[in-house]
Amino acid sequence: MTAPKPKPWIDAIAPYVPGRSTTDDGRKVAKLSSNENPLGTGDAARAAFAAGATSLDRYPDAGATALRERIAAHYGLDPARVIHGTGSDEVLHLAAGAFAGVGDEVLFVRYGFSVYPIAARRVGATPVEALDKDYATCVDTLLAHVTERTRVVFLANPNNPTGTFLPRGELLRLHASLPSDCLFVVDQAYAEYLDPADDDGAFELAQNASNVLVTRTFSKIFGLAAERIGWGYGPAPVIQAMHKIRAPFNVTTAGQMAAIAALDDTAFVTHSREHNDRWRAWLESEIASLGNAGLRAIPSKANFILVLFEGKVSAEQAYKELMDHGYIVRWLPGQGLPQALRITIGTEAETRGLAAALRQIVGEAN
């Protein structure tokens, strides 16, 4: 008896594994595994979301017109060239789905966002990884992997899970050396955590070049992870092609309303960025003080840090013992990083508590 069989490229997909929210024994503890905003959601966005519950019987605006217009006004963009998605994940999938397929290649750096190979394989394209340079993007290595079959290049900036950042000059150099028929996707999920001086130039490229797409999300600094709202900006033909395969009614009415309010709540965003800057720097200094125990933090521009365990205590051991202490972080063997933990910057109490727990864990082993 036969049964339907998935395509071989679907069989090859390693499903996305989200950050855990409970310990091995089922306890809910401090969740520092998914890069969520530790300050929660701004009051204005919460109020707007609640107001959206008055129209549960009606489909949302399929074009998310008010949201796209507000995004465009906020960032100085053309609303007709903004596309919305179920998180930026959907926008990334749309990019691969519209511009790559069987026989094509999708290129990204090793230790890049785990959605990239899934988006490639989903449409039958071949994912190609370029080696990193001490966990950061190396433009020359990426370019060395470009072939006549390369159709999409994904670059997260800042990168997830490493937190590294490719400066403007290098990003522009990468784009200038890519073939014009290759879509360059700059994934800026953590861009709002950057200092304004760190503008990488991607929006300017997307405004003027024919092959650049920028993606962003409301899941991180805006505190709307539960509603899954992302968006992208690029040339009109690119956006039009992606709209053809975008799911209809993909962002809820309440979500659209909450996102508009979140954009307007600049005080909450500024407070979130300042909190992150302070406690990321503090935690990095704490990790540096444990260098003799083999711990090293990769310099981060995001709302998390990647900590390498190169001493007696392994990342797996620290991951399990941190759970015992009441903290869940992200261990990454599935992404080729069994020696590392990705740690979200939490509240002051969570960050101080995690650092104390880490100090105890590595101190007991030395």
C-alpha cells in the first residue's frame, strides 16, 4: 500500500527548534532563550491590541494599509514598497519562494539564522554556507561562494545567533560584488537595538538598487512576539512578486493596531534600547572576568550575547546547570555550536542572577 511522499528536499529539512520556556522537569523559570524584550510590551501597544478585539468577526485588512503607511512614515519609505508578513520569517520565506527554486542556490554565512536553510530547501533550492571569520561574516568568503546558480543571499545584521555586525562599508562592498540577478536580503530583526551611527546602509540600497530587500520585525524591541508581525522593503518588482505568494489576511487586526501604536511609542523603544545597552555591556564584562575559566563572549550588537565555553565546563553542562539555577538559555548543537550558549539580555534581576549562577558553575569546576 502506497502513501503520499514528500519531495526529497522537504525530507532534508531540519525543522526550526524554538527556544525553550520550561526546564526538563517542567518548571517555568527565567526565559532567556528567545531574544524577547525583557521589559514586555509598551502600554500603548497593549491598549491598541485590546481595542482590536471589537472586530473579531471580520477579516483583517488584507493589505495592512494603515500599518504599511505608518511604517513608511516612520522610516521614510514608500508604503507601496512595504510588504507585511507573519513575522519576518514569512517575509524571508517569500523571498526564497519568489526568487529561488530547484537547481538554484541560496547563500548565507555559517552560524546564520536557522530559517535560511529551511527557506531554501522548502522551495527545492540548495542552501550554501560560507565559513565565518571568528563567528562573524567574512565578505570575501561569501563572495567566493557565489556561482551562476546563486539566486538569494541572506545576511542577518546584526547576526543571529552570534550578535556580530557587518559595518556599512563591508555591506556595500558585498552588494556591489553580487550579480544583479541575485536578491540580497538584509535581515534587520535586531536593527532597533543599534546606535543610529551604526546604520549599515541597507535601506538606502533597497531604495535605489534593483536587487535588495530589507526585512524587520515587531517581535523584538517592540515586544509583540506573540502576534508575529514582520515586514520588508524593496524594489517594487521584488515586492510585487512576493505578494503573489503571500498568505492572505496574514496579520491580525489587533496585531496591525498594536504594531502601529508600538511604532509611535518611541519612549518605550528608547527605554528598551538603553536597558539593553547597559545590561549587555555589564554581562559581557562579567563573562570577560571568567576568561580564566574558558568563557568568551562574542562582541554583540543585538539583545543577546553568544558565550563560548572553551574550558573545563562545557556549554551543555552549563546549559543544564543554569536550568537548575532557574535560567533557560539557548544551547545550539543543532546549528553547529555545541560549544556555545546564546543568552538573551533579561531584566536587571535576571541578568545579575544568571551571571552569579554562571560564576558559581564554572567556579565549582576549577
